[in-house]
Amino acid sequence: MSLIGEERKAYILQQLNLEGKVRTYDLVNELKVSSETIRKYLEELEADNKLKRVYGGAMKPDEAREEPAYLKREAINSEEKRRIGLAAATLVEDGDVIFIDDGTTTLPMIDSIVGRKNITVLTICVAGMCKLIDYANRGLFGGKIYFIGGEIDASQSRSTGTVAVQMAELFYVDKAFISVDGLTVERGLTGFDTPRGVLARKIIEHAKQTVVVADKTKFGQAQLFKIADLQDIDLVVSDVPAPPEWKAALKAKQVTWIEAQ
């Protein structure tokens, strides 16, 4: 495909409108240009407020500022999220007390942890709770299930609010698996929703180990509410390696990065 710059940028925007996101790797192959050229186009389009650059590509500006509904999130990067969830599940050991956050990245964990012995699972995720109940009723899960109850956010299929925070105050966990909407070295973990962010912060405070599960679209993003600093977490599980420019900071803050295979 041999196109001049403006035609290439128009193609990028067309793909963005169709898919909601574009990846640098895919654009390099489709447009037959270098990754440096693609980055230049994305920078120019971002300057015109036509997209928002993220790690590995770009997304629509409105989607970068507003959390998509749960059902819509399920369809975004589903294969990457499945691999992240499976990799995160390997960190769960027999006898653990764990918190599984809401989100479509943590949900795939449940299929892999039901065979662990004597584990206790806390969650705010309605879909996750239902999945655990189903496994328990089929005799495939023998652990304990605690739903951190509160006000139900129907569009996000989760519990949040003051009551949920008060209930979370009662529990301490070995490992907390946390979903985020943004992750940067400077601003740490951030989220779109303030009540849900307050709850995540409380869970992190009460966890021996905090594991962030996030796909590459979250890197370089800083959303409205600050959940925690980078040094407050222990591991990141993602579908890609750590950005090279982050490696020194991750080492200094003693954060381990796991790339899901």
C-alpha cells in the first residue's frame, strides 16, 4: 500500500473508528512503513486531538477519558486478557486468601484457580462471584467466597461505595489482584471511577502482596483518580514486556514484571 502521508493518516483514523484502537505493529505491516513513521503520524493526529496515544498504538480520545461498559470491555483485547489472567493465576497457592478485582482481565483467573486447595476468594465482581458459585455448586470449587457488598454499579457489574469500603476494612489478604485504567511511572495506578478507586486503595493497604493485571492499552495513561504509587505494588502481569524506559524505575521500586505467554 503506497500512500502519501495524509492518506495514511486518514487510513489510521478509519481503522480507529472501526476498531476503537490501532496498534503500531499492525499499521507498520499494513502501510508498509517504519515504526518511526507510524509514531510520527500518531503524534500529529494526537496534536489534532483525533486520537490518544497509548503503549503500542492509539485509541479514541473519548475512550481514553471514559470507562467503557463491562460488556464492551469484554470484547476488547479478549485474547490478551485471557493470557494475563492465566499467568496471574499461577501466582495463587494452596491456602491463599486472595482478592480478585472486578474487570475482564482478572475474570479469566477464576477458571484456573478453582482447583487450588483451601483458598479464600474476596471479590467485588458480580460476574466473578457468579462464576465461583457455579463452580462450587458443581463440586469443582471447595474454597470460601466473600462478596464485598455495597452499591451495585450495574453498567460495570461491580460493587463499590462507602459500604463496600467499610466491609473491605474487615479483611486482610495474602494477594490482591488489582485492575487499573492507567499506569505510569510518575503517577502510578489510576482509575476512572473515584468510589471504585477508594475501594482498591483500601484493598491494597490490607494486602501482603499486590499484583496489577493490565494489558498494554493501560500503559502511559493517567486517569482521574490516583489509586496508589508504583512502589505500593509488587508485581505487574501484562501481555507485553515492560517498556524499556520504565525498567530502571521498576527496579528501583522493586516491582517485578511478568509477561504472559
